[in-house]
Amino acid sequence: MKRAIEKNLISINFYNPRDFTTNKHNKVDDYQAGGGAGLLLNAQPLLDTLKKIKNKNKNIYFIFPAPAGKTFIQADAKRLANKEHIVFVNGRYEGIDERVVETYADEVFSIGDYILTGGELASCVMSDAISRNIDGVLGNKESLSEESFENMLIEAPSFTKPAIYENRSIPSEFLKGNHAKIINLKNEMAKLKTKYFRPDLYLHAKCKKEK
Ligand code: SAM
């Protein structure tokens, strides 16, 4: 991402809701209405921050990282690479006053079924996955089409040289130079690897193919 920024392929800005507070101590958090453990990011500073961003550019796409969201997947990374401006709205503490989410969220994504301390890491994960799908960000464009989750399969196992290391050898077909056969073998290995590591994905791919 550093190189992508240097090449002007992407740019990243930050907004601090604290700069938009109207209270004396620039507080951005508060106790939950109705009780409950922990603090929430309250509505006013965030709503004002997002309003200002939206007024500057109507095409902004707001993504809220949250455990409640749908799981972020590779297809989302590819689709969102076509958006011109994305703003990630990161929660902290127990999260964000729901009215902010209701007013501004274009999409809500979780990066997995576990709880992070804040949305920043989730936003970094999604930004990285999205950015590498933008033209020019990756040195080798082909690596995108050969990666896991393309055709709903996990990528086939890969090896480097030497062909034998500590008595473990790589598939001999890889050394014979017949590219059609190598592609065939890789495809079969990708299916087996998916079946073993991600039976859910394998079943999904199989059902889709049979339809
Ligand atoms: N109280 C919330 C709940 O139970 O759903 C958890 C809040 S969490 C401690 C604080 C913030 O971290 C969230 O508002 C969200 O921005 C981010 N976050 C935590 N886990 C996440 C996940 N799995 N995926 C995406 N964002 C997450």
C-alpha cells in the first residue's frame, strides 16, 4: 500500500471526530442510554464528521466495520475496488450510536467472528484487500487471477526449487514442462485442497456448478 500511495494509485486521509465535537472537553464517548457495560461513541461528533465528508463529495461510500456485519469476502474486495472514495467509520469501546449507522452506512462488514478492540484493524484489512485489486497496485497482475477464492477454490499448493529437499519432493509433473498437464494437475490439487481445508466452500462451488 505504501508503494501504491507513492505511485498516486490510492490516497488515504483521516478524520478525527474529536475535531467536530460541540462539548467543552471534546468528548466523543458517553454512557449507554438505558444502561449497559461500557461506553459508546456518541452520535453528534460522528454525524457531523460524516455530514461534512458527504457534503464535500456525494459519491462517498461509507463502510462500517462491525462484528454484526456480513463477512467481508474476496468478491467484496474486487467489487469495492471500483469505488472512487470509501470512508471506513471505525467504532471503539462498545461501538457506535446506532443512529449513525442507520443514517450513513452503505455497507456493514465483519472481518470474522471475534471481537476487536476497534475498527481500525478491520479497516486496514479491508483497505489492503481492496487496494490490491486496483489496476497497477500489484506488480504482477496475473497473481490476482491465480489466487485463492478465484472460481471459489483455494489456490493449489505451490513449491520452489530444489525439487527434493530433506527427502520431500515436489510433484514430478511440475518439472516436466508440459504446461497443459501442470494446469490440469493444479486444478485437481486446488479442488482437493478446498475439499480438505474448506469443505463449506467446496460444497458451495459444487452446488453452483450443478445449477
Ligand atoms: N459491542 C460490540 C458488539 O458486541 O458487537 C463490539 C464493539 S468492538 C469492542 C469495537 C469496535 O471494533 C466495533 O464498533 C467495530 O468497529 C470494531 N470491530 C470489532 N470486531 C470486529 C469485527 N470482527 N469485524 C469488524 N469490526 C470489528
